[in-house]
Amino acid sequence: MSRVRAPNFRPRPRGALVAALALMMAMQASGASAQGAAVLLADSFADPVYAAAPKDDPRLFIVERAGTIRVLRDGAVLPFLDIRDRVNSSFSESGLLGLAFATDYMQSGVFYVYYTGDSNPSGGFPFESRVSRFKASGDPATSNVADPQETILFRVDQPDTNHNGGTIAIRGGFLYLGLGDGGGGGDPFDLAQNDSSPFGKMLRFDLSQQQLPWTPETWAKGLRNPFRFSFDGETDDLYIGDVGQDTLEEIDAERADSQGGRNYGWDVKEGTNCFDPDPGEPSCDATELVPPIHELDHADGNCAVTGGAVYRGSASPSLRGLYFFSDYCSARIWTLRWNSTSPLAEEVTDRTSEFPTGAGPISKPVAITEDGSGELVVVSLLGSVYRLVPEPGTSLLGAAALTALAVLARRAP
């Protein structure tokens, strides 16, 4: 996400209403038999950067960069958590960035957030990165309010203002955090290959740790800015969208049975290109460097990969197992299929035209995530959240669009 600043957002409900109407008209004209759609769920958010939901929960929890999480259900947007008093969002890549629900959230109400906050004492650092634990107030299955009291589990001072990562995710009793290389251009602090530094790494925390602060294990290294990563909800395979420098964006992947310890190459390499091998680091042709399963060239208008999710929903059986991802600048949506026994992705397909919004492409996508039923959601930094609705041969697309239209009609002034 580097090199591009977040714009100021102002909600435009009338524009969204027109877009929904246009989508309905297009469906009627075409019969909606050839493609799906990106159905607008809401467009009233301020700098949204992520969305998540507990498994089988009909609600969607939207993360706003300034430090708030809001609940979206049946068209209503409700406040869930407000920690703006402790979040530093002064820089384009800082703020409240990640959210993960405990696997037993419906019983425990426990969830985790990742954000940047002021260092204390500052020590000359712009801010620190934190992983904190919170709990819902009341019955977590129905409560739309969280207790703002937090337990800070992990904190680390950031040497620069960018490359902060952004995702936390849970697999097998561990919480994973992707941290960027410490910021600047070209890994100026030489941290991604430095085994004594947490930067440029995928960190793993045992959720059963009792002593604070938590001590992380370095799961993988050689990452520049793994802004969005995810686990396949069926296989538990790991997919990482690692934002590139000036030439290449990359998708990395590893099997669920990996024992960790992989080196994804930065800053020795940028994708498959040799970049800046320093003395004491592996050479560009070292076999220990794990190449990406897919890469995007900046010559095609790309600038910062938006890692996504493997589709495991039920609306489109033919798309199950495909990994959806995007790019912040080109705003295209692709899928790929990865056979975990193969070093390269297969069936890479540009599907942007298959998911029209009725008002142009989804601009500035910063997350493609799953809702509680495994259907895919796209978050635009400009304030909108969409659901990808594929294969509208059934009434699914029409029902979704009608729902969106009704919601927007109720909110339009």
C-alpha cells in the first residue's frame, strides 16, 4: 500500500442509490445470465480497511482506519468498538488495520485487533504496532457492543511510518501477524533478512500464552509488506499478498502442513527479480529463497497487491477453491488456483468484468475477505463495502440487489 495516500471520504448515499438502480436495470436488460455483480452493502464508512465476521454470523464487522469497528446487519450500521483515543492514524499506512475473532467467539466474545498507537515513551519512533484482546459486552451472539477495555498482548516500536502490515488471523490455536520490513524504500534498515528483528516477518503467537507481553515465534521471513494474508477456510493453506517495491507484486503460498521457516526473499529479491543482496544475506540464486506462486507487473497499472481469500462459499460451486485477489491502483479482480504440490499458480483469470457494480469498478480495494458464510466481501478505502455475488442464474443476485436497493432507499435523504 505504499506510495499512495488515502483520500478524504465523504459518504454519498444518493450516488449509491443510483448505482443500485443502474444495476437492477442492467440485470433486467441482460437477464443477468452471463455474469455476477458486486452488490453494494453500504457506503457510509470512513476509510474502511477490513471486514470480518465470526463463522456463521450474519453480521459483518467493518474496520475503519481511524480506530472504530462498526457492525453491518440488515442494512443497519451500528457502533461496535471505538478506540480512536489510542490509535495513531496520522500516516497513510497507520491506524486500526486488522481484526480476528476467536474460534469460540459466540461463547467467549473474545476478539483481537491490530493497530498502530503512540509509543510510550516515544524514543524517537513515530508509533508502535500493537496486538490487543477485547471482549464483546453481553451475549456475543447478539451483542453489537464491545467492551473498550483492552489487554495489550504484543507491542513493538516502528522505525518508520509505512510497511506496517495489517492482517491478523487465527489457525490451529495460533494467532499470526504479518509485519512489514520497518518502512522506507528498499528495506533501508536491512530487517527483512535479519533473524533478530521481527520486521519483514510472519510472526506466530500461541493463544494459550499467559505471560504478558506475548513472545512471538518467527514463522517466515523475507517479506516486504504482507498487508493482507489469509488462511483457506477448508485446507488451512496460507496465502500472502506481499506488496512490492517498484516492479513486481507477489502472491506467496504455503501448505497447511508447513513447519514454517520459509524465506520469501525480500530484499534479496523483489518477486523473481534480483533486488539488493547484501553481504551476509543469501544470493539471488539461493535455493532457500521461496519464489511467489504468482506475481503482478507494475507495467500493467498495478502498484500494491491486495491479498484476498480462497472462496469457500455455497453460492457458486464452480468458484470454490479459487483464490480472489486485487490491486489497489488497477482495481482489477483476479482469481487463481493453487495446487499445493506445484510451485506456480494455475488458472489465473481476470474477473473484473464479471463483477460490475453498476457504477464502474470498485476503486481502491484494500481487502477481499469472507463473511460468516464464506461469501466474499470487497472493501474500498473510499467508504464502500461490496459482496461479490457470482453466477446469478438463480435468484441470488436479484435478491441481493433488491436488498441493497431497499437499504439504500431507507438511508437516502
